Amino acid sequence: MAVTPLVAIVGRPNVGKSSLFNRLIGRRQAITHDVAGTTRDANYGVVTWNGKHLMLADTAGLHPTKDELELRAQDQITEVAEVAQLILVVIDATTMITNEDRQAARQALKTGKPVVLALNKLDGGNQKPVDEFVRLGIKHQVEVSAIHGRGTGDLLDVLVEAIGGTNEPADDNQIRLALLGRPNVGKSSLLNSMVGKQQAIVSATAGTTRDVGRASVRYHNQDIQILDTAGLRRRGKIEGGVEKYSALRTLAAITQADVCVLVMDATELSVAGDQNIAGQVLEAGKGLIIVVNKWDAVDKETGTQEALTRKLMHDFSFAHWAPLVYTSATEGLNVAKLFELTRQIVERRTTTIPTTKLNKVLGQLTSKQPPAGLKNRQPKIKYAAQTDTNPPTFTIFSSYADLIHFSYKRYLENGLREAYDFTGTPIKLEFRSK
């Protein structure tokens, strides 16, 4: 299955990392969902360029801590090297090269990962000669201005070219399932229960990173690799900033997965943090299953599960299509159900709707409720075509496409979901004027 490459943006403070990140994301309108709980200061986003999907992570803003305003560039690189497929080093091209810049370049090159250098702030007359930066030893160098957008298209071209062929080899016959969630919600116990349930471990090896373990099982002749992020809390790093890179490691697991399982503790639900993780899965376009674990530890009365289900459906209304499963890793409750759901979701993510049938459904929806517009500018949807899978993506051509309200887009999505079963996977609607 496909892996979405993760690009980590690093550099010393005040070189414009976050500004460049925002420019790249905004340029391609990468944020396809404005979701409660997934704030923009999360500093992650998917960008599509020339048919290639990249997950960008701005390490500067991912983990603000009370005792560290900014992590040193070399510390950033040491951490992200384990999870990123490419490192984008950003420097301020209007100032002299600093020791921190040199150290950042050395550390990045030492990782053996592809490295690209962005010469930022080249929007005035104060820039230094570009030849001066060749001494940093980074082959791929691009001049950019995050503020004015200059060179950002060239930068995306270089990123796509540099990362080409660096993706983890994808086994089309293997499904990757990531267990996500806050510490101590029972991810490790759930993994052990899933592996033990099958009694057919193909392999159980430590992952390529210290914090993502892997185990492979076989379910109904289907190989499923489980990615376990149980080690997100790094015990030696508490005083230096609690879990300062756990979010980046969660992103790494998401980018490698086909389907993600968001595991929550039934005895200690934390809606905001769990919503944030679900939002990351949604933005990455991956399949999602929401699991309430430790259900055996809950004191139940008549209607307890129904009331909790209503609450969670409200809290996760932005991912209303995700199946909700109550599990007990210790008792094995509904553990096998996760495998069956995963297999079904992967199948749905490859659904292809013939153009004729798609436009028939779209015509019925628009006839029933046409899109609203302005007095002299009325959007009229003309036709649609499916342009991608994993997740299913539909391009809708319309006049005045920029006037189509988000609520009408949601109406069309819900209509497609009623006509076709997309349970467990996001679908993307892209609107173009024609």
C-alpha cells in the first residue's frame, strides 16, 4: 500500500520555518477540512504537487514547551531523522552563515536521508551571494521567499524529485494498520491481543525507529502489519520538554498506514487530544476506526453504552463515517472485529465509481437542492469525475466554484456516502471552475 512521505522542516530560530510551511500549505490549499480540534497551530499538513502527496511537518511549532522556547536545530534533526523521509533545512539568506546553520547542515547530511536547503528571505536587496551557501555541502539548494511566495513552486519540484524512490517499499498485498493514541490507553495490550488472537505471527521485529514497533499477522489469507506507537512517551526526556516529539512520531505512523485505529481509554476520555489525532488521520486521507478500550473496566448501567456513543458521535462529528468499536484487550472483546473492519475499509478506499453513475447521483442531489450563490453569480454544477483512490477523490466542475459554501460541499459528500458505502474512509471533493 502507498506510503505518504514525511518532510520535516528544521532550522535555527527566526529563519522563517513556519512562514515557509504556511506558504507551501496555503499555496496548494492542502487543508481540505476545517475541523474542530485540529487547530492550525498543529503545524502539519498534506500538500499535493504534480500528483505526489507529501506530509509536511514544521518542527518549530509542533511542540512548544514551557521550559524551552525553541529547540536547537541539531536537536531537531537528531529526533526527526528517525521518522522523516526527507529533511528540509531552512536558513536566512540575508545574514551570514552561523555556526548553528553549519551544524544543522552537517547533522542533516549525517542522517543519510535526502536533504534540501531552502535559502529563505530572498525578497529584498540584503541577500548574500548564493555561492556562499555552497560551503554547507547540501546539493539541492532553492532560493525562496516565504513572505512573497517566490520560488516555492521550484522548491516543491525539488522536494518531489529528491524524495522520489525514497518511499518505503510498498507491498501491495500487505495492509498497514497503525495503533494511535495517548500514552497508557492500552495500545500495547491491544496489540498483544490482536497478535495472540491470530496465533499466526509472520514476524515480530523492532521497527526501524525506537518508538514504532511492528508485528505482522495473517487474517483470512491477508497479511496485516500492525504499527504500534506505544512508546510515544520517552522516559528519559521528561525534564527537557515532555514528549516534545511524540506528535511527529504519531505523524510518521499515520503516513505509513492504510488504516489508523484511534485508541481511547474508556475510563479516561480526553476529547481534545483524541480529536487532534483523528484530525491528523483525516487530513492525511487515511482510513479510521475509533476504539474505546478497557470497556470491561467501566461500571455499566442500562443505556451507558448508548449515551457514550451519542457523546462520541457528537465529539467526532467531523469523522462521523468512522466505525466506533468498544473493546477490551484483556478479555479479547471485539478484537477480531478490528481485522474485519480494516479489510473492509481498505477495499472501500479503492472504490471506483463509473463517471456515468457518479454524475447520475450528482444530478439527483443538485436537482433536489441546487447550490446557493449571489444575485448575479449562481454556481451551477456541470459534471464530476473520480480522479483518485486511497482515499476516493472526486473533482467537480462548476461555474463560480469559489462561491460554493462548505455546507453544500458537506451535503454532496453525505449524498455520495448514502449512494456508496465509504464507511471508514474519508473522501475528498475538489471543486474547479469551468
